[in-house]
Amino acid sequence: MTVRIGVIGTGAIGRDHARRINQVLGGAKIVALSDVNRASAEAARKDFAPDAMIFETGEALIDSPGVDAVLVTSWGATHEQYVLAVIAAGKPCFCEKPLATTAEGGKRIVDAEVAHGKRLVQVGFMRRYDAGYIALKQAVDSKIGAPIMVHAAHRNPAVPEQYVTPMAIHDTMIHEIDVLRWLLDDDYVSARVLFPRSSTRSHARLRDPQIVILETAKGTIIDVEIFVNCHYGYDIQCQVVGEDGIANLPDPMAISLRLDAKKQSEILTDWKDRFLASYDVELQDFINAAAKGTASGPSSWDGYVAAITSDACVAAQESEGAAISINLPDRPSLYN
Ligand code: NAI
Ligand code: ISE
């Protein structure tokens, strides 16, 4: 079976996912595109999906009988409305992070999926599919003893002018929020945020860098440095300190040079390259599950928990270093 996929939001990642579905992966085809900026959908069709129909609205795309499954890759604030519509249509849905921009929105999606009675939604937390994180999880599960601390860093070379302090949490650190829960098989109970002096590349509405400290139910303490104007590259670091040893996330493969009296190796600068292979694997997983009318991988529940945690971290940004509690509701059995 070829899964006929529609894409809502044909910006940077929507186009990249359309490319990988039509040119790299198997079992699916992009048949429909929609974007509030029609020119963007037309450009995506020209470059990656010449046979796709363009729909004036996301809702019309979702309801089309020619579309079996939907990718939601529009701006974060629009995800909830589309994911709810896809669930109402009973179709599998891949939604880029964030699932919803508020915890209430995440809950509405979980409630709708539970009422439907079967998983339909996969959230775009691609790090769970990254070979480095999978190897790190194997070491955490079986080699270094029980985890005690995690030191992590999420560094972007630069961000656009409209990027402001809370976005460091719900746009950027949301990846650590999800992947560290999965890595440790644990949930968060509190968050604190510390701000050193801002770097000179920051501006009035962006305090950068910052350190988020999360405590888990099992008592692990996690520090995550978020530095979105670090200038030197796109750099994702993660070190887990266990009872018996330490495990580090491997850096991406890079040629090591001895040149001009220096030892050098390249650091990537773009998230698209850093997680290239993981995006391929996550979307193939989506296609395989969609062919069976369901979804696997990171769930609506994971997206909802990430939203609850993000809200707590943003509250912690505003609380002058005080800890903010994170209280999770009971997990519906659909997500066990
Ligand atoms: P973008 O700004 O390049 O593209 C978004 C597109 O959505 C634009 O073409 C815009 O016109 C369209 N759009 C906005 N509102 C719409 C609506 N109501 N209906 C239909 N189309 C609409 O943004 P980008 O970087 O592609 O990000 C999109 C989403 O993907 C965001 O939620 C972002 O957080 C997520 N993302 C995830 C990444 C990952 O590593 N998993 C990496 C980059 C982005
Ligand atoms: C972007 O939306 C992503 O998801 C990237 O992975 C992240 O590094 C970046 O900070 C976000 O803006």
C-alpha cells in the first residue's frame, strides 16, 4: 500500500519532510499540500511533489478522501487545531513539535485521541530515533548503573530577531524535555532556571544563555544549558553520570584533520544536518504505522507532558531562581 500524505505548512521543515517522503523513504507519496502562503506550497510542489494538489485550507486537505495521513508542519500555534481535525477525520497524523503551545491544548488532543480509542498521532521528537541517543540509552540502561545526574547543552549558532526568552523553552529545549524523559525512563517533578549575564549577541527580549535545572521523580538532577546565539555551531551535548560510570552522547561523525599546525574537526551549523538520519527514521516509522491506520513513536501523551513541563520551565524563567513544581495527571491506558 502507498500511504497518500498531505502536508500542512510548507516552510523549512515541511518542505524537507516532503522531500524525504518523495525522494528517500518508501511506502508513501505526497499527494496534497497546503500553506497560508500559497506561493510556499507552489514552490514545494515544484521542487519536491510535482503530482500534489494544493488545498486552500488545511481543513479541506484533512477532509479530502484522497489523503490517507497528514503531516502538520505549520507554525506551532496552529498545530492543535489541525491535529484535532485530523483525529476527528480518523486519520494518522504526524505533528512537528510542539504538539500544542499550552498544556490545555495538549490535554484536548489527548482527550480526543483517547475518545477515538486508538493511537493516531506521532509527535516530531526525532531525537528518540537518533543513533547516538539510542546508543546512549543502551549504555544508561545496562552499563553505567543508575543515573544520578545529567549535564546537557543545546546550542544554536544564531536565531532570528523575533526569537524571545520563552522560546528557548518551548521551541528549543522542548527536545531535551522529551528525550531526557525517554532516556531516563522518568518524569520531572520540578524546574528552576538560572540566568548568567546575557551574551553580547543577545537583545532586550532574549536572555541568552540560560540554564534549566530539572529534578526527576527518581531524584536525578539534570542541568541543560540553552545557548541560542553561541555563534560557533549547532552543538548538542549530553552526559549521563551513573552510579558506576559516565556515558556521553557521541558527536556526529567528522573527519579529523591535522592541518596548518592544528588538529581540527568540523562542527555542524544546522539542525537539518545534525538530525538528518533521525528525521528519515522517524518518518519511515510514521509511514509504516500509518499504513496500518495507526501511529507509534512519541505520542500525544509525550507531547502533552512536554507542554506541561515547558509551561513550568517558562514559569521558572519568571520566578527569579525559585523551583516550580511539575504535577502530571494520570496517564490514560492508551499510552501504556
Ligand atoms: P517555517 O516558518 O519555515 O514554516 C512554517 C510554514 O507554515 C510557513 O510556510 C507558514 O506560511 C505556514 N503556516 C503558518 N500558519 C499556517 C496555517 N495556519 N496553516 C497552514 N500553513 C501555515 O517554520 P519551520 O521552521 O518549518 O517550523 C515549522 C514547525 O516545525 C514548528 O512547529 C517548529 O517548531 C517545527 N520544527 C521542528 C524541528 C525539529 O527539529 N523537529 C526543526 C524545525 C522546526
Ligand atoms: C528549531 O525549531 C528546532 O527544532 C531545532 O532542533 C532547535 O535546535 C532550534 O532551537 C529550534 O528553533
